[in-house]
Amino acid sequence: MSLSDSKARINAAHRDLMNAWHKVSDVWRDDTARAFRDRSIEPIDRSLRAAMNALDAMEETLRRVRNDCGDR
């Protein structure tokens, strides 16, 4: 699996999670929902964003290595 494939899968999972959370949060608006968001949704959101940023950096590094080594 390529880095771009991995990034696409993470991006799709992130989008699906956030879409589902937004649907649920339209009707689930109590203290438990806020606690769930704070303990679960927000940390996952941050982790997925960090993973996508790391994959971007890895893709850029690999691009430079391939360019420097003449493998295009």
C-alpha cells in the first residue's frame, strides 16, 4: 500500500467519523455527549490530523529522495 493510499484511507475514515459525529451531536446534547466529544472524538480528530500531516511529510521526503536518486 502506498502512502497516498494510506492517506486516502485515513482521510475517508476521518471524514466518515466527523460526519457521523455531527449527525449524532445534532440530537445528543447533554453533559455525557460533551464528555464523549472531549474524551473520544476530539483526541481521535487530533490524531488523525497528525497522521495525515505525518504522511504528507513522508511523501515529501520520499519525493525528494527519489528526485535526488534519479528515480522518478
